[in-house]
Amino acid sequence: MTANIGTVDRVIRFVLAFVAIILLITGRVHGALAVIVGIVGIALLITAFIKFCPLYPLLKISTVKKAK
């Protein structure tokens, strides 16, 4: 499992996960939408921590800067 998430991508994922947590804590989302936001937030947080997104290899994407 090679890292395929770069620094900027990780920061964006952390920010979006933080926003999802805030939305859930403040009660801005309800019902099924709250569940979806929670799942997406957890997925973003996990992928940011492990620096690997399972969808990126399928789409042949990598945001890691390549060494010259």
C-alpha cells in the first residue's frame, strides 16, 4: 500500500472531516443526511491519516509529488 495522498490533499481531507464533525455536533444535519455526512467524514479522516485512498489506484490518480 503505497502512499497516494499528498500534503495538500491531506489538509483538504482534514478540513472537510472537521467541518463534517462540526455539522454533526451542532445538529445542522439530521436523519439520513447526518449518517452520510458522518460516514464521509470518517472516511476522509482515515484516508488522511493513512495517506492512502483506495479509489485513487482505480482512477490512476496520485497527488504525491514525484522526486525529480
